[in-house]
Amino acid sequence: MDLHELIKRGEGEELEFKQKTTHPHRISRTLASLANTRGGLVLVGVDDAGRILGVRDAQEEVFVLLEAATHYVDPPLTGLQFREIEEDGRTVLVVTVPESLNKPHRAQVAPDDWRGYVRVRDSSVQTSGLTEKLLERQQPEARFEHLPLNKQELAVIDYLKIHPRINLAQFMKLVNFGKRRAFQTLIKLVLHGYIRHHDKEKEPYYTL
């Protein structure tokens, strides 16, 4: 595993940089989102800009990560793998998070507050109840790979090549779908990396 090659790729659906794991609350979102999507790697000791800063104590980082996976993710995550890479006297901890066979997982973000997350591009995006139902049906052995997009799914992509964003109501009108079917279609496209989901505003919307 070439650390520089990995870093050169940049953060994405299956790769996250963390300067350090300050608290299980924070890292639990990343772990849950990777396990709920396609799995991936977390490089601890690398900042957002891809600079290798190293960690002070790799074993302490492992402890926090295991604490997060066991007590701050539900159901708990198993199968995390850890590897230390030395680079110019600095230690980077490479954490492998396998795609889960037991989706969906929720992360504890505050006392008595558990939320589901999926990986969308380089972000951990909060899920809805419906997304979680879809995740239950998308265990690794059952998930479709490279499924050709149907006419309605292609219509979203074409629309977004011309317009900056689309919301659920606009998509329902575009393809003449009911609310539930339209939402399932959009979430499927999000989970497979075709479009991005944004929920910071009053009404969620989607972009390429």
C-alpha cells in the first residue's frame, strides 16, 4: 500500500483523511457511513489538504476507533483492521472499514441521539427512514453492480446537466412518479454516486 498514491487520490466515497480521532462521537459517523456504503479506508494522521502530520500515539487512536465502533455505532461494527505506516518519522494509521453485512448502522451523535449515515462522494450524509429501508435490502451480496440506468434515472442526470439542482417535487413532475417511488429513485442514485443529496436547507435537493 503506497501512502502517497492513496493521498493523491484525495478524499472520496471510500477514503477519508483525519488529522486525529478526537472523540468517538465524531469518528462514529465516518465509520457508520463507510460501513453502510461500500466500505473504505480512514487515514489518521493526514489533514484535509493531504499533508502527512502523523499521530502522537497510534495505540491511543486505535483505542478511540474501537470504542467508537463498539459503543457509538449500533449495531456495533466488527472487522476493523489497523495498519501503521511510517513516513519521514511520522506514523499514519490506516483503518480499513469493511462494507457491512448488517446494515443499516447508526452513529451516536449525542446522548440518546442515534442517526444513520451513508457515504456520498467525500461526505457522511445523514439518512432518512426510507434510505435505511433501502440499505437493509442492499447488503453486499445482494447489491446490484453497474446496473444500467433506466429512462427516469437518466432523466435526472440530463436535467442536472442543464439545471444546478432538483428537488423531490420537481423530479416527481419530470417523470410523473408518486412521492415514494420518486424518493427511492433519487436515493438509489445517491447511494451509487450518480448524484449528491443536500439537506442543509429547509427543503432537501440533489445535484450532480
